[in-house]
Amino acid sequence: MILASASDTRRLVLSEAMEEKYTILRNGKVLFKNLTQEEYFDIMEDLSIEYYQKGSPNPSTLETKIIRIG
């Protein structure tokens, strides 16, 4: 049995209602837009592997913008 206070339940409902979308930019240019969190994590993992294998893209050139929807 799991017990939760009313404030915990409200926070959970609010966090579920707030969806986040991610945009990845490189040197200010959009690489990927309107990503879910799972898509964002997958792409960032791919970019990190590419960096360690090829030396590019340099992490300092990447930027993430998060948009909350809801």
C-alpha cells in the first residue's frame, strides 16, 4: 500500500500535466526540434558517442532549449 499526501498528489498531477519539448542547437542553429524527453536523451547519447569517436560535435557548441507545454 502506498500513501501520499494531498500536496504530493497535486505535485504529481501538475508535473504530469506539464509536458516538456526539447530543441538541440549547435552554434545557434537548430539540429533537432520538438523532441520528447526520451528522444532528447537518445540523441544526446548518440552525439556524445560521436564526440568520443570523431572529436565532433564539441559539447561546448551544443545548447538545449526546453519548452514547457501545458
